[in-house]
Amino acid sequence: MENEKIIHKLNELVEINNDRIEGYERASKESEDSDLVELFKNMAAHSRDFKSELSKEILQLGGKPTEGTKNSGKIFRIWMDVKVALTVKDRHAVISSCEFGEDAALETYEEVLKSDNHFSPALKELVMKQQSLLRQDHDEIKRLRELVKS
């Protein structure tokens, strides 16, 4: 029973990373700015690494890593599509959409870490390390949005 709870929480993190992968792959295709394309590819790669690490832990606990996404991620992708379509690939709109997705990712990590998740110290350290790297990605997106806005 305990492992099932841990697996469920880890799969929540896998889902948000699946969202990031899909979102950043779409953003890299939509953007015409080479610097953003490179940034988005790097961020998708970060989430692929996170997903791999989390999936390994889930398998060790006897679970199956999810291939799905969170509902908030689906909303993010739809919102991003609409925003990009309306603004004809406007740099600020694309970056703002990505920041919305980064906020959702950080929120998911915070909720999982605050919950009574019964993670081992090593597993908690892994999740906190990923959260720290996500925060760096978030801050980079935020910095870019503020630069474009001014």
C-alpha cells in the first residue's frame, strides 16, 4: 500500500514532465527564433532526463510509469496553441505561455514534496534536485519574458 502511494506521487511528476516535453517540443516548432528553439530543446531534454530518473524509481517500487499528461498540461498546450495562433508567433506570447507551463510544473513538485509522500531520503533528494533544476528553467523563462516586455 505504501509503495502504491509513492508510485502515484512519482507518476504525478512524470505527468508534468510529459507535459513539459510536449509543450517545449511544440514551442520549438512554433518559434522562429533560433535562441528560443535551442532553449526549448534543452528544457525538453531536462524533462526527458527527469522522467527517466523518476521512471527508474517507479519500476524499482514495482510500479509502471505513466505515459499520460496532467489535465493542466493539456490546458497549457491548448492555451499556447491559441495564443501563438492569435499573435502570429509573437515572441512575448510564446515565452509567456512557457512561463505558465513552468509555473504549473513547479507547483506540482511543491505539492508532491509537501504531501505525506513517505519518500526515502534518497528519493526526496532526487525530487528536490529536479525541482531546483526546474526552478532554474523557470527563472530563465521569466528573465526572457521580462527582457522582451521592456
